[in-house]
Amino acid sequence: MVYVLSHGSAGTISIPLTLIAGVYGMNFEYMPELTIWYGYPTVMAVMVLLAAFLLLHFRRQDWI
């Protein structure tokens, strides 16, 4: 049971990061972040914080 939950939680952590990376991987011409010099570092920081939050949440719930 733990084996299945650990794979499920790994997928749950990576899916939001994949969604964010997919949106930023598209070649949009007019994105607000393209004109702001700290746009991409901010998105990377949000992705790291999101992954850390999900990882800590799953560990507190004893799912990992």
C-alpha cells in the first residue's frame, strides 16, 4: 500500500509543475513576464515552493 501511495504522491507533486512548465514553454508573443526581468525566476521560485509544500503536506499526512 505504501508503494502505491508513494508513486501517486510523486505524480501529484510533478503534475502541477508540469502544467506550469507547459504554459511557460509555449511561444506566446504577449506574456506579462517577458517584459519583467524577474518574471522567470519568480515562476521557478513558485514551482519550488509548490513542490516543497506538497512534499511536506504528504509527509505530514504519512502518505510518503
